[in-house]
Amino acid sequence: MKKVKRLSLLLCAVLFFNIAFVSGFKVKAEEVTGPQIKSVIVDRNLAKAGDSVKISVEAINIPSGLGQEAALNYISPSGQEKSIDLFLNKAGRYEGKIDITEKDEEGMWKINFIAITAKDFSIFAIYNSDVHGEFGQDMTAGNIKVYKVADVNPPVVNPPVVTPPVVNPPTDTKLNEGWNLVEGKWYFGNVDGSKKIGWVSTGGKWYYLQTDGIMKTGWVLDNNKWYYLNSNGAMQTGWILDNGNWYYLYGDGSMAANTTINGYKVSASGAWIN
């Protein structure tokens, strides 16, 4: 309890009183010669509610040496703040973790500042230049993008309703109009009973039928544009997470590439550049 109380007072000093020896280190990055943050390491840059992100910080040039405690303050895109305690380990690095909750805003959370206590109990606040402009040091390695589960796993869409249900292949080799389930594969029948090929819109969703008539899932390349179909075959839009990479799909379903979406840059392959 003593450690937590002491750190709470430390943050109050930095946030509300801006005491002299703290403000003295809010200087231009190129002028920094005193206390510095040498490195920031997080064990993940993407997190959702329920995740805990481990954080490790190395501070140098602290007069009188490193104290046992520090505090780190994160800030969200709209200015929501979240502070955590850090404690010095045997290797001389401060360690702690930040817990992501449902109340935390989605988007890119950035380190606002790190407050270090010295052995003589002096406090040094070192600011992030990515938040404070030319004042501070680069701490972008500590960025955490918070996402909602719905961004990654859209609400499950039930398999297309088959009316009437078709379990076995039609005996006349023709399909019923609409969706047909044949030997575990989904097909879409035209009015004349033939297989639909290509895109089809039904139930407010778009689906893609391959040249053999089977409904496609996953990535599909059509007219030199990439689209993504979920496990139910429905075309997706917005941000999706696939194999550890984020991709953005426009309203028409096509993948964004080599551009910037709401401040997030995506490569020629469509993957978000972290």
C-alpha cells in the first residue's frame, strides 16, 4: 500500500503542480542531455478488453541514480488518460503492465509521459515527442492500438437460409432457386436451376461463387481487387485482422493498399504499417 500511495502522490505532482524539476526536462528532443528514456518495450502493440500489456522501460542519466519506482501515463486519441505503476527490476529496467478494459477508448494509445523517481526522491517527468511535438523524446515503440472484438470478429451471420432445406444433391442435377447445401458445400441456384457464378447479393450481404459454383470464403481476387469473405461467405468492410495483420476494406469491400486510412498507413500489400 505504501508503494501505491507514494506513486499516486508522484502523479499528482506531475499532472497538477508541474514542479520545477519536472518542467525542467520538457525540452526539445535535440537538447536532451539529462534524464532520458533509452528504450520502451511492450509485449504487444494490439490489445482488446481483457488483455494485459507488459511494459519495460530503461531510463538513463538520472541524478543520484534510479529509484525503485516510476509511473507511466498513457493518453487515448480523445485525451482519456490511464496511469500505471512501474518497479525497478534486478536488470535495472522498470517493469509494469497495463490492463485494457471495456471502458478504454479504441484507437492508438500513446505514452504521454514517464515519471522517474531518483534515489534522493527527486522526480523527473520525461515527455513523449509524439504527443508533445518537439518537446520530449520518441516513445512510439510503446504505442498500443486498442480494438473492439467486433472489429476483428464481426457478428456471426447465420449460414444462408435454404428454403426449402436441401441436404442431398437434387436428383435431376438441377439446383433449387436460391441457396442449396450439397454434400456440405453451398451453391446458389439460378431460376433455371443452373449454378450461379461470381457475385450474388442476398439478405443484404454479398457472396462470391467460384467457377465450380461453390461459395468462397477468405480472400478473393476479382478484377485486380482483393476482397475478404468471412467464414459464412459474407463480404466484409472496415478493419479486419487476418494472420496477425490489419487490413482495411472500403465500403464496396475492396482492400485499401499503399494509402493512409484515418491516420493509419497501409502498405502495398494492404497490411497496416505499425
